[in-house]
Amino acid sequence: MRDEIIEEISKLTALGLKRTLRLVEGPQGPRVTMDGTEVVLMCSNDYLGLANHPLVKEAAIKAIEKWGTGAGASRLVSGNMEAHVILEERIREFKRSPSALLFNSGYNANMGLITALADRGTEVFSDRLNHASIVDACVLSRAKVKRYANRDVDALEGLLKASKAKKKLIVTDSVFSMDGTMAPLPEITGLLEKHNAMLVLDDAHATGVLGERGRGSLEHFNIKEHPSIIQMGTLGKALGSFGAFVTAGQEIIDLLISRSRPFIYTTALPPSVCAAATKAIDIIDKDQALIRKLWENTLIVTKGLKEAGFDTMGSRTPIIPVKVGGNQKAMEASRRLLEHGVFVQGIRPPTVPEGTARLRVTVTAAHTGEDLKTALNAFKEALSA
Ligand SMILES: *Cc1c(COP(=O)(O)O)cnc(C)c1O
């Protein structure tokens, strides 16, 4: 079997699809050290710069002193600690939701949520560009999966009309993670009652980013919390920590606690991780300056890239793809940018559809005007034909 594995790897290499790890030295931030050289980091999801924020770090350190390093067991055995309960209450309040439940990562939350809600008798309506964790969860749930074209509400409604399933579940990213576009949520939520369907909303890139107060996509679109809308969000992106949450009606949370295998069969999050996320929410809630700065920076970079002639693929958020096309070409572009002092990862299939390899630029509130200038100049110098 080893021969086949080696063969598999050389095939990936030939297709420009072999992946390798890049080392970032020191903490995350707008500038990081790679291979001993300082570069501007333009591909992290630490949108608000909270992953190395002094108050967030202090909260984590204090939590270790108070509660130790590990939870020691799953939540349902003996791992349910004060730090978890405090964070869930904070999230519930922040999201204005009836109830909240922590998961150990966004990947796990989607797995745990979709497999608990959907079974063989369920039809799941899933956007074609949904995150891999949703795709994997749909397979594991054994539900009948109907995929619709990205953000195509008419296609979605057509599928809903044709469905005879008793249980209908729509699942969508609210911000598409590799495109930076938004799901048409006013239209999608308008379908729920009419078709007796529920909606799972993946707010991974909306939490702490969208909405005046960073509460996510529902706040952005001014959509009211609804018993048929279930939201998930991550703590590892804008909230600078690790883990994820689901917010929903109490009946959904009850079901997850009793049924969701990725919730039940895993050790609870370390208390320090929870305390860091709690502090991050406190910071965002108290003052929206970081969120405003994030959007100011987003505008500067989007405008700068477009003016330099780059195709940003209709991005409307701090995720700004720059279309390249070829797999090798995308990785070569990433390498050239790094030579010019800017780190942006190339993104290839199967993360994005075949033929749409791209550089995925992300902007954070921590970037200074100087950082952004360096980044835009690097794009012009390194990539103009
Ligand atoms: C990152 C991401 C996840 C996974 O979240 P983690 O906490 O990193 O596991 C899920 N959904 C989307 C849309 C994401 O971008």
C-alpha cells in the first residue's frame, strides 16, 4: 500500500495540488516573521486582531490560573466547567438567541448540527459553495442532498417545491469563505415558512465581522431571530480563540446535547480558550471601533486591487479573492508576493471549483495604512503581467 501512497503524492505534485505547511514564527498579527523575514500577513481570519490582544491573552492566562489547562472529560461526563457556561451565556446574549451550545471547532459544529438534525428521511438543500465541513456533514447524515447553484434562490425554491420530504433543511454559509460574497438571506429566510423548512446558517466569517455590532449576518440584513433559523459561528476567526457555537431554540440545543455525536464524544474545550473568547466578545460589545476599522481597511484593499486591474470576483467582505485560474499559477503568484514581503495563500481545488484557483486576500482591523500600502504595491509589482 505504501507504493500506492507514494504514487498518489507524485500525482498531486504533477497537478500542482500538493499541499505543504508554511511556518509563521511568533504570534499572529498584521506582520509576522517567515523564514526569518518580516512580511505583511494578508490571509489570516483573525479579522479583528484579537488573537494576540493583551486583554484576551490576560483573560486566558487568568483562566489557566483559576481553572487549569484541561477539561479532563466531555461536557456530559465531568468536563462541564464554569468557563463553558459563562461563555455560552455570553454568546446567547451577544447573538440575542434563546440558547447556545459550544462545539470544539466550526468543523465539529457543522458535523454535530447537521448529523443530529438530518437523517435518511430528510432532504438537505445545500449551496454548491458551502464549506467542506457542511459537505462532509451532509454525507455523514445520510440525508438526501440537493445542491443548488451558488446563491441562486430561484433554484433553491424550485428544489423546495419539488420536494416531498417531511423534513427540509436548507444549509448555507452566510459569507462564502473563498469568495467573500454573501448569501441572499432575506430571500432565503422568506422561504422557510412557505415550505415548512429550517435553515442552518454558517456565520463563521460573519461573527464579529457583519452587522454594526458584529453579531453576524442576521444583524447585517436586519433579520429577526426565528425558531426555524439555527446559527453556528466560530470562535477561532474574528474572536481570536478556538472552538465554535450553535445558537438556536432550546429544543434544538436539547436535541444536540442528547444526540450530537461530535458534542457528546469529545473532551470539552480548555477553559482558557473559553475565557479568551468571552473576553473577545466583551471587547467587541463595548466598542465597535475594531469592526469599523476592519471595514475601512476592506474598502481600501478592495478598491486598490480593482483599480490595479485585478478581478476580485464580486467580494463584498474582508475576504477578497484575486482570480488567477491555474493551480501552479496561483502558487507561483503566492511565492512572488512573498518575495515582495506579503504573505497571501494560493487556494486550489478541491477547496475551490476546478479552474478557479485564486489568491485569497483577507484584511484585518490590525493592518495599518502602511501595511495595506505595502500589500497593494506588492500586488502591482509582483503580479502585473
Ligand atoms: C472556518 C470555517 C469553518 C470551520 O471552523 P473551524 O472553527 O475553523 O473549524 C466552518 N465553516 C466555514 C464557512 C468556515 O469558513
